[in-house]
Amino acid sequence: MTRIVVTKPWQPVVAIALVSTGVVLVDIPSGTWLTTATMSLASGVAALALMAAAAILSGRWSWLEGLFGGLDRVYEVHKWLAIAALSFASVHLLFKAGTGEWETAAILALPGEWTRFVRQASFVGLMLIVMLALNRNIPYSAWRWWHRLSGPLFLIVVLHWVSIKSPLPLVSPAGIWLGALSVLGFGAAVYKLLLYPIIANHAEYRVLGVTRGPAAVQIELEPTRRGISFRPGQFGFLRMKVDGLRESHPFTIAAAEAPSGRVSFVIRALGDYTQKLISTIQPGMLADIYAPYGRFERSPRAEREIWVGGGVGISPFLAWLQDRNAENLQRVSLFYFYTPDRAFPEINALRDLAAQKGVEFVPVSSGPSTPSFVERFAEIIREDDTAKLDIAVCGPAGLLNHIRVLAVANGVEPEKIRHELFVFR
């Protein structure tokens, strides 16, 4: 298992804000530290630094997965970096970042009207990008294109930094800090926009079979040439080579790696993109899969395991069940939360698969407050040493919160519950 270094989204936000403030204080007279001008200047530096960090995280680099514990965590931090950037930019806009005691100069002089325009455009653009990105009512295709504008917007913010008069020359702690982050952020934005589709690890697949269920589908794909290696529980970005479905979208690979290279996805209609995908996908269609991503893997050290899947969150556990190298599955209890008229895959199919592997399978159709589930969950915890227990959850946030409360009530620390973030956007 990869050791997670960054465990909370606020940690990089606070670290970047503190460093940004520190380098600003080094470059200005100490007598002006406790002024609104300094607060505004430090907020502006922090906003640009946070935007650069968000751009860097968007590159889907494998080393960042190791640092944050999975691409799902990277995306969560990316979101909060953007929100924090907008907050600091708002403070920067409200107060004048200047005082007569500072010696100021622009790194790149622009005509006055352009300097003002760039300043206003950078804030308005940042506000629109963040607000639209957080609005889940926007169709995915439109949201994706709006989000792509964050790269050009970042350049406008950088232009604002170098064109305004400030006490922070390029060759100074603050200038070097912002310059380095800006170069890295711009490089990551260019990579993600232009190079990632070409050089990132991916392979072409053909749809072999389509199994339809209530508002859901399971698709089987095989590589046209070579497949992608992955570990059970990881996910990939599926990009159909069909007009209207060419946006890449993340889905957990609902199968273990097979010699044939075949992969499977269980997809539920949760938005406009998935609804269209479910209604139009047919055998023979081609797709690109960018993978593998994610660190949601089975614990190799646990002596007792509880798996909790909600809805399409059953996908990683399907992969764990089908892993040919899996051991000690008889020590696993799998709880599956589903809506009776929307169960997919079918309950009997899941029950048969679990029985083949010696896994206790407990379907729950009435929610996490169901007495039979609460009692069985508590019973498993009482039977074993909690230090040797592993609880893995994949499902909606409400289900995860219920499991945390129930675990704490039975003497299990919430930090022991491993989970895959269910929604990226």
C-alpha cells in the first residue's frame, strides 16, 4: 500500500498560504506588515500560488497520486485549491495592495488601461471558472469545456502579476516563489491540454458485450492491440470514439486483470453524459482507456475485512472478488446497499460470485440504519481485534458518513475506514 503523505485537503492550502505570506513579509518593510495593503498583497500572491498548484495537480501525474493517496484525493485537493484561490483573490480585490512606504515597479510594463483590464479580467474569470465548476447542474460536456478555460485564465492571472507595480521584484523570495510555480503550472496546463491525450498511458479497446439493467449498464471491452496493466480497485478514464461521447470520464474497472486484457465497467446513469452513454453504447464501438489511476486496493495486512459498497460503488469490490491472486477471502464480509428496483448487477449474481469465493454477502435494501445491518456490523467488530480489522467503503457520501458514525459507536477510529471518493466533480 502506498503511504499517504497529504491526508487532508486543507493541508496544502494552508501550507501554500503560509509560504506566500512569508515570502511577502521578507520583501517589504516590517513597519507595514500589519496593514491592509500587506494583507491584500499577501492574498494576491497566495491566490496566484494556489492557482498554479491547482494547475499542477490537474496533470494527473503518477507521483502526485503517491503523495496524496490516489487521483480521487488529488481532484479533491484541486477543487479546494481553486476555492481558496477565489477567496484570497476576493480579499486582494477589496483592499489596495500598495502604500507610499513601498518601492514599487512592474516586472512587465503595460499601458495603464490594459493593466486595469487584465486585473479585472483575472478576477472575473477566476470567479466564473470556480462557480461553474462547482455547479453540478451544468451538463458535463459544457462543464468540461468551461473547465478547459482555466489554463488560459491562469496566464491572464500571471500577466496581472507581472504587469502591476508591486514591491516584489522577480529576483526576490516572492518573485522566485511565484515564478517557479507559474512555470510549473503553465507547463502542467500545456501538458494536460495538448500532450496528455497523446503520451499518457492509454490503449484502444473494442466493446465486446453490453449488459443492460435499470438505468445502468455493464460493458465488456477487449484491447485491439495491447491492454493496460492495472491492479484490482483502480479506475480508468473511458473515452468513447463516438460523436457526442468523446469526453473522457472516470469509471472504476469492475474486474481483475485478465490474460486476454479484457476490462469491465459498471456504469449507472448519474448525469447527462452517463445517460447518453448507457442509451447509445453498442458492441463493436471503439474506445480509449487512460489508466490506471487510484490507490483503492485491498489491504494486505488485515486479518478481518468489511467491504461496504453502495450502488455503483460495488465496482471495486467486484474487481477484488475476481482477483485470481486474492487470498483469505473467507475473512471478508461484503455489505451491498442498493435500491430494490435499481439493483445492478443483480443480487443473485453477486451472491453467487461471493459464494464461489467464500465471502459473506449481505445485501441491504433499506439503508444503513437497518437493524440487521447495524447488528451484524457491530458483531463483526466485537469478534475481532480492531487493530487487525480493515473497513473499505465505496459509495455516496451519506453512506460513508453513516459507516463512520457506526464504526465510532463500536470503538473503531474513523481513520481506519478507507474509502474511494465517489464523486470527482
